[in-house]
Amino acid sequence: MGNTNSNKKIVLTGGGTAGHVTPNIALLPRLKELGYEISYIGSYEGIEKKLITDFDIPYYGIATGKFRRYLDIKNLTDPFRVIKGFGEARKYLKKINPDIIFSKGGFVSVPVIRAAATLHIPCIIHESDMTPGLANKLCIPVAEKVCCNFPETMSYLPKEKAVLTGSPIREELTKGDKVAALDMCGFTANKPVILVIGGSLGAASINRAVRDALPKLLTDFQVVHICGKEKIDNMLLHTEGYIQFEYVKAELKDLFALADVVISRAGANSICELLALKKPNLLIPLPAGSSRGDQILNAKSFEAQGYSMVIDDDDLSPDLLTEKVTELYFTRQTFIDAMSKSHQLGSVTTITNLIEETCAAKRSQ
């Protein structure tokens, strides 16, 4: 049923959190260069709709439900939403008639991938975390290929489908301007800089530890602190060598360029950005109680590969933070060297090549 017209068409899907959308956005420039007509299928009003509107791509919203492993009244209604989403996805896919689908996961992708399978449209899916999440587990049986971030993930996937690609990183992140960041922060050029990123919601435990450690940290470092919405500490507003931001968008690339070392949570996309930018980093993964434990596994993998130092959230204290980040700074070159040898770099090229191959195979049928 492949397209006989010359335009190659791709549908991107994925959503629920920014992490299920930003890798798709990272692929857009290259897909456009390769001549693809791009459409996006997401939920009616999810974060993906907001993020995709900037890019002038047709967006189709479908009903979506969540698959929960716990008891919840919504478990009774969500299956119907998923069935409705499946019907809507199938209708849109018939209308668009794409050559291929690329999915970044999240629950919205399940009806899309399952509907595509009934229409014989090949799908490539991407798993960011160490172990496949429930949504991707439901999609793997019908996918052509499954891309992943971690060498360890390969053992959880069907051999003939698994490809170690890393996560696509937005090209502009590599084009930061250090001088612009120095101006923005009012910092001096002769003292190293620590960048602290708490994740999109900020991280209370990291914020607290960093602020308590400031008297020690600021003797040797300057600190840029992205602390999350409404998490600015007004008492520290005029502290020399310390600057706080709730959230940073366009300027993030400049702050990355300025940073000598980074303190971060261990979400898959965040750490893949650190790897792509070869930034020595100290990871403080979300504790298992606050997530399905994937950040702990992500951090362990990066530590084992020599890309990161790790502190458990439960062990976090101002003294330990200061000690570890200082050690990281003085041994930073060993981390940079390890990251330079990684097989998870160049993800955009690896993934778009897979898309091209799959698309060509479909057209030749």
C-alpha cells in the first residue's frame, strides 16, 4: 500500500512528557532535508501539542488512556479511550497514507502503532530508558526496529529488532555561545562554572543541597542553578557568583557552553544531551519511590561506561555534593575522553538512516 507519489511521508508520534517529544523535534531538520512530508499524531491537549505547534507541522489529536499497573477508577474508562484513540489513529493514517512511523513512546503512541500495524505501515520505535516501559512493550511486537540509548537495553529487546542509537539531540544545543552566557549571568571568565539542572519540575532535594553547599562551592566555583517553576530563593538573589533561573529555553545552549561540569537528574534525554555535549556530570537520580526506578538504572549505566559520577538521592548532603563535584572538576578530562569514544553519538544520523532504509524497502515492495 506504499506511496506511489514521489513525496516520502512520515508520521511522528509520542507524548505525555517532554522527554517523549524533544527527540522527535531533534529529527525534524534532517527529515525535512531528506524531503519528508511530516505529520504528528499526539493526544488532544498533551504537552506534545504545545511543543509541536512551533514547527508548522500538521498535528492530529487522538483520545488516549493510560495503562496503569495499579488500581484506579480510570482503569475502567481508559480502555475505551484507547479503543477510541485506535479508531481515530487508523482514520488519520488512512488519510495521510505515510510510508513509515517513528514513535518516541508514551501512552499516546500505543493506538497509533497498533493501528499502523493493521494498515501494514512499518514502524520504528525508540526506547529511552534502560528497560522498556509498558507502552513500548505493547508496541515492540509489531515494530520493525527498536532504537535504544543503553547497551544494556539490547538484552531486553528482540535481537533482530534492537539497534543502539542513543537519543537524538537538538542540533542547536551544540551551538552555544560561552561569552553570551557569561554576560547573561554576570560571571567572571576566570572561575569555573557548575550548571545545576533539576529536571523540568525542578528537584527539591537537589535545590536544597546546592543552596546549603553554596558557602563552600562559591569559594572555587560559580553556580548557574535552573531550579524549576516558582522555586527561586529570594534570599539568595544577590549572591555573587550564583544565579537562579526557573526555566531556560533558548539560552540553554549558551549555559551548556559555559558549564565546566553539570549536576543533573538522570532522565534519559537529559543525560544523552550531556553525553552528546561531552559535559562531565554528577548525576543524582530520582529515587525509586518517585518513579519506576529508571533514572537509577540510567545513572548506573552512565557511571559504568565512565561518563558520569553518581550520588544517591538518599545520601545527598551539602558536604558530599561539594566533595564529589570538586573531584569531578579535577578529573573532568577522563570523563570527556570516555564520552568521546561513545557509540551513542550521532543519533540523528543513525536513526534517519534507519528510517530511510525502512522507507526504501517499503516502496520497493
